[in-house]
Amino acid sequence: MASKKTGARLQVALKCSECGNLIRPTFKNTKNTTDKLELNKYCPTCGKTTVFKEQKIGK
């Protein structure tokens, strides 16, 4: 499989604010979104909807 050129996009993971599990790897456009992502998502570990905060994935 050919790898995509990401350009201004960074791969980030979303971390649950309740239990701290790193799940949901996603891409973020740094030109449009300069601050950290905070999204409400369902956490299967907690069993409820919580705030997920951006965590960088190191390569």
C-alpha cells in the first residue's frame, strides 16, 4: 500500500479525561485547528460519553 502525504495534517490520539485510555487515532489539520482538540465521544471503558482531549502520537 502506498503511504499518503499528510502535509499539514498530524496524527493525534484522543485520550479520555475520565479513565485516561488512549483511543481513537485521528488526523488533525494544523492550519485550520491550531489549538488542542476536545471532543465529546463515547468511551467503551467508562461506559459513558466523556470529553476526549488531544494527545500526540510519537513516531
